[in-house]
Amino acid sequence: MNAEKSIKKIQDRDVHSMDQELSDVRTFLTQEEIWFKENYDIKYDTYFKSGGSVKLFICPQTRGKMKQIIEKLIKSNITYKVIGFTSNVLFFDQIEYSVILSTKNLTCITKNDDIVEVDSGYSLQDFVRVAVLEEANGFEGLEGIPGSIGGGVCMNAGAYGYAISQNIISVDCIDETGKAITLTKEECGFSHRKSLFQSRDLIILCARFKFLKGNAKKIADNIETFHIARHSYQEFVYPNLGSMFSISGDPYGALLKHEGRVEKVIYYIFKLLYKNPVAKFINRKKPRNTAMNNLFLDRFKHTQYTPSNKSLNILINDGKTPVESHLKYIMEFEKRLGDRFSIENEMIIGPAYRVDNGFKSNHEKIISYLSSKAKFNHK
């Protein structure tokens, strides 16, 4: 038997074993009345509008049911992935995923005096509106961020000097063993766009916030200002994942760090021409960054990727660009920025239905892996 046939035999055996395991989970979900779908096309359920089929797509209706299914999966030794609004998550069409858990049905919110407890699947945008109604100060910087409470807490979301962690009291989550635990704000390890939840497999169930009274007019004015500002630099036409990299300051200036003097001079001339108050006012109804983008595009031509008109740092899905070009573009960006900046988007390659043999997710290996998946799935 040649090597290719041996590999195919192992894959068939592993798939048969996984089918049996998933059948047991399916029976459990039915018995416990936990919402799920089989062989679900997740593409149009994701923010970027990408992704393949999911063998079991599970959306528990309560925190208790979420804990139940996680305990079952851990006991059955089945790998799974928990997602929220996926506004920072890139799924791949080529991959057939096994088990995905979504927090989309965890949307309970309660208020007791000045303490608000909110489930991880609750919308950040809706939460900002609740804060406005309560005249609560410190949540204005969440305006326009398209995510859930869970995702926001995980990445310590915020902008304009605000962060979601400012008024957090505690977070309920499930640890790696399936045990429910409560972490204080200090134990969550919050820093700029970072938290403990990014380095440990903790599943956020809910968070508690302190609502501190502020000036209602000032809060409303801040939200209106931030909303307009976001419209000027965020993509609204195509499905997108927002900023690829977390950069304090100007991404164009960061990209030019290692360029020659001529390029830098041209860049600052463009900046004076297109980023002055008069130009911004003229273009306020249709703000775009095309002229600045054109200055850099020749450096990214080999990726066959067309960036957002708003910024080179925004990854968009135009329905035409192959995923390999998306990844090559990210790699080129990463190479030019170095390790001074953190990538904000998470690339989901597992849990795959077919065994990936310890695959590690750097970008070059992801491209190779996706190509092999495509070939295998078409056999």
C-alpha cells in the first residue's frame, strides 16, 4: 500500500470515529433541549461572510446549558471552538469544521441598583444604548465597535481613551476543566487591547459592570462625535474585520518607517493635502483614503488584494479575492510592521472535521494547509 493510500485509510478511520463521537453529542443536545444545527453553512452567519460547513453548530440558550455542553465535550475529549459576533474572526471556506459553540443566544441583561450583569452574547452596541439611558459614564468609547460583550471583554475593546475594562467589577467564565469560576477585574489581567482571556482557554459567560452617573449631555455628545469619527475611517460597504493590526497612531506612518526619504516626503505632502480640516470637511459625506492608499499599493501588488478605500489596515471581503491573497496581504503588512504591533484578527482553522495532525497556524502554513484541504475535499 503506497503512502497516499495509507494516509487516506487513517483519515477515513478518524472520520468514522469522530462521526460516532458527534452522534453521541447530538443525542445529548436533543435530550437536554440545547439549540443546534447539523452540517450548518456558517458562511453567512459570520461577520466576514466566509467559512465552510460545520458538523455541529451549537447555540446554548442559557449559561447553564452552555456549561452543560462544555462539560459533555470535555468529558468526550472533543475539541470545540467558542465564537461570538465573529467581528474579529476569519473562517475559511475550504475547511469543514467539527464543533462550533456560539454565544449568540446568551443575551440576558439585569440591573440591580448601579450594578449591571450582562451575558457574553449581548451586543456592545445595545449595551452602549443601555448605558446612555442610565446616564452611565465611561462606555462612550465602545460606540461603533461591532462585537459582543464576550469579545469586547476578551480583547479589552475600546477607543478614544476608553476601554470596556474601566468599569468592570467581575467576569464569570468556564475554565479549561469545565468548572465555572468568577474572576475579579484585577485577576482578568487587562491592559491595552489585551486580557487573560487571550492566553487561557477561558469561556466568558457574563460580566458585571458598575454604572457611574455622568453628565447626560456630555455622554450623548461624545457618542455622536465618536460615531461620526468612526464613519470617516471604518469600512461600511463590504464585510470586513476592522483593523488587522492594533496600531497606536498612523498605520501609514508605521509602514513607511523603513522606506526612503523620498517616499516619506511624498507621504507627508499627501497628508497635508488630504488630511487637513478643509479636505476632511469637503469629503465628509463620502470619506475615503484612496489617494493615500495609492501611494502604498505598489508594495502590495503581488498579493492580488484590493484594500478598503478607508484604510490599508482594514481587511475586506469583496467576494472576488481568494483567501490566499488575504493571507499574503496580512503577511506583507506584518513583515513591514515587525513585532511592535499586535494582530487583532483571529484565523480559525479548527476544530477541523478532518484530522490536521498537529497543524500550527502561522500564515505560510495556513496557506499550505488550505490548499491541501481544497485538494482533499475535491477528491
